[in-house]
Amino acid sequence: MTHLAPQSGAKPRPCRLPAFAVIILGVFSFIVSGCSDTAGKDAVANNIKPNSGEAGEIADPLPEPPAASKAVGLKFLGRYRHGTRKKSTAEICAFDTDSKRLFVVDGERVAVDILDITNPSEPQLFKSVDLAELGSKPNSITAKGGVIAAALSSDPKQEPGLVVFLSPAGEVLKTVHVGPEPDMLTISPDGHWLITANEGEATKDYTRNPEGSVSLIDLTDGVAAVTDASVVHIDFTAYNDKSKLPSGVRVFGKNATPAQDFEPEYIAVSPDSKTAWVSLQEANAFAIIDLETSKLVDLVPLGYKDHSLPENAFDASNKDKKIQLRTWPVKGMYQPDAIYSFEVDGTAYVITADEGDHRDFDGFSEKARVGDLKLDPKKFPNAKELQSPKALGRLMVTSSNGDADGDGLYEEIYCFGGRSFSIRSAEGQLIYNNGNEFERIIANRFPKSFNADHESNDLDDRSDNKGPEPEGLVVGMFEGRPVAFIGMERHSGIMIYDLTNPKQPVFCDYVITRDFDKSTKKPEAGDLGPEGLTFIPADVSPTGKPLLAVSYEISGTTALFEVVSNTTTEKQGQSLE
């Protein structure tokens, strides 16, 4: 068995900036370790306290993992390769508890692959279901108790989309129409509702922009009873009266009403199945739906992350080819992709992967670099220095926010995503954000491939654009505690956090099955671009042990891991064989 070992690297020298620059957060001592009880104490990211631009004392190491009895890790078991790279993807996966099969969406082949994971060390293809005749692209899949459903966009995708119900054996049972471009779907914990997030993106020329929506499908009488007429559609037209629009919710699309501008991305359902939260990624907001009344009840702006604070320092440039975590006069829009609800002591919380996203169409684009903006000299007297490519100039930002008075000069700078995860209350208030821990962890363990892309091994490649880019996540109960597994889309690893205390989650491990010494164009590179994560509890697992299934979009692979206490797992670096 071969193992992928973390990269090593020399400790960088402290960097001193001129007086105009923002505060230096950290200088890292790059060491290689796992997160087992014996190795976890070595996994330290050194943080330099700001001191008027001068290097300070080493402080604030990364949180140590819990004691061995509470630590959580992953043991790689096996993988299935869905096809050749570029001709096959593995986007979202779902586990059916009745058949014990794993269902994986392959958008490139317009198919659903059904995997037999009876032996997760050697997953086998049970059947591949061709969906090409039904829609243009399958976007997501969900499964619960023998009910399997996939979401398909139409062609063109501005037309109503489809939910396709499959049997555990892969037979198409029926289709029903939902809103345009269903991007994600899920089944409520009680099995009552199937819910779709209908993104409804505009055409490339931005001349046709359908309304985003959420569709509710009642499953209480079984799939056989479902018809188009029974689907409940929830829209956002109430907010077309902008006097009702909460401050901080972004509406910026070209000639778009709020109902057109909102593009539902992901859905989380409360453990009691009474509430659904819908991420409106581009709008930087949540919609809250009361499932007992099937009504939209609230719209919550998510606010902004202050990157001038030391705990939120980040690397903003891909041109210096260095690890440079600094504070900047920038506000980050959380803009979550995946969201998930969990419960601690009877209280529901929502955890979010703060990926970030932008609109970039032929007919309308908000993408800009800080170096492209005309900064207000009163707010940014050091604009020339800030806009240097090796400073802030390369950072990808929005041109749709920041010029409040419309004079063409930007008083504020807003970037996409938080490079983090957040925990929020049921009402959407921020309870916890893990600051810059993702970048600190990756810098510490993988200094030679810090902020690498999933299609390149180059150091610093993604520093100017959302960093490691957390996208997918899932929460599972392990040894009586909620544990979050968060996929770093670009760097391609899985972050693990213990959520026992939602106000202070504890970092456990970073597991990666990617070989940075191999070309990303080759299968030997391992797993690239985690998109979907599914937790399989021990009581329904084919092995009797808790499993994590991860579908990787870029490599077109699905990997299976056993969730273990880190006292029993191998050190950092998992098998690629």
C-alpha cells in the first residue's frame, strides 16, 4: 500500500510591509503531521500578533484536537472511477438506506451511476442510468428509504426543470416538473417533503432571466401519488416591493426584479422537519420556509466578514508565489454553497460552507479585480500601493457593490466568499466563523501547494479568488457528537470539525487523497475537486460502521472512507491505490 505524505517546506521569513500596508497576521512554521492524538500537538500554525507592521511573538496555535476518545478522522477504504477525466464527473452522491446502494450524478455523461458498496474497499458499478432523453443535465440527487430522486435542468435551462424518481434498481418511475434549473434537492428527515432549490439562471446574453424558486413535493402518499398538480411552488415575488427587502440582501442583476435575481442554491432542513433554510448564494442571504404551512416566512441577510481583523487575514495575491496572510481593507461576502442543519441540546443550528460566487455572463458581469477599480482617494489614500498585483490588486471582487454614492469611486471593497465555514442560529444570526483556519491549516501542512487549484499543483494559484474554496459539507453523528465534514473544492481535501459546542467547534483533521507530485491530468493524482459529501451512519451502513462518501467532480471519482477515532487511523496521507 502506498501512501501520500504531506509536503514539507522551509519556514518562510517574516515579511515587513511599508507603513501603508495592512497588518501582518502570521508567519508560519511549516511542519508535517497528522491529527491523531500523538501527532496532533505538532499541527500548529503560528500566528504573529500585529505590532504596527513589525513581527510579534508567536501566539494562537491552531486548536488542538480533542482527546483520543473524542478525536475524529477518516480511513480511506476505496474509490470508484466513473470514466476518463474530462468525459466523466462525479458531482453529488446519495445513499439509499433500503438498498444499501450509493447513487452518484455524472453530469458530463448525463447519467446516474448506482454503486454497490457492500465492500466499500472495492465499490462496484451496479447500473448506470442514462438520463439524456429526459433533460439537459442532472444536477443533484437525493435518497431516503427507497425513494431516489434526481434533479434535471431542461434545455434551455430557463424552462421548468424536472425531478426524476428512480427505483433502487435504477428504473425511471416518473417525472414531475419543478421550477427552472433545479440545482439541489433533498428529502426532509421525516420523509414528508422532497424540496428543490430552483436556481433559475439567466441566459448568457441576460435577455431572459426566470424567477428563482423553491418547489415542495409531498411524499406522504408515496411517489405514485405525486403529480405536477401536487407540487407547491414558492417564489420571491413578495420582495419585488423593495420596501419589504431587508437591508444587506444583494439585488444587482441587470434589469432584474428581486424574484428574478434570487437564485436558490442549497437547502437545509431542521431535524424536526418543520423548517427549511435556502441559501441565496449571490444575494448573500438565507430564505426561511415554514414547512408546516409551506410558506416563505423570512429573508435574512448574512452580513460581511471583516478582513481587516487579524483572525480574518488571508492571502490575496497569486503573483507573489508566497504564503502571505495579511489583513486588508476588504469585506467578504459569505455567500454559502452547501448548508446543513444539526441540533445540539434541542437547539437547531445551520452550518454553511462559505464558498462565494459571482455572476459572469456575456450580457452582464460583476467580476473585477481590485486593480481595475477606481478607489476613492479619501477612503484609500494608499490606493496605488494597495492595487499592486503583489498586494491587493489581483483579488477578484464585485463591481456591483462598494460605490454607494454612484460617483464611480469605490468607498468599499467586497470580495466573494468567506474562505471559511460559519454556524448560524435558526434565525440566521452568526454564532461562529472559523476565520482563516482553512488557509492556516493548509499552509501548515502543504506549504508547497498552498491554495493550489484542483486542476493545477501550482503554489498560490487560487489566492486571488476564494482560496481553498469550501463548497460541500455534511454533518454526521459520531460517538454521540455532531461532526462536520467540509470539502475544499480547489485544494481537494476534507476538513473535519467537532461541533459539540456550536459556539466553539474544534478542528480534528484535514484528510486529502491527492498526490501533488502527480499531474492533475493523470489518474495517479488521486481525488480532485470534492463536490458532494454523504454521511452514512453505522446503523444503516453496509459495514456496520460509519462511512463518508465523497464525489469528486474534476477527477470523476467517488471515494469511500470509514469515520474513525484518530487513535485508530493512520497518520495523515491516505492510500491512493
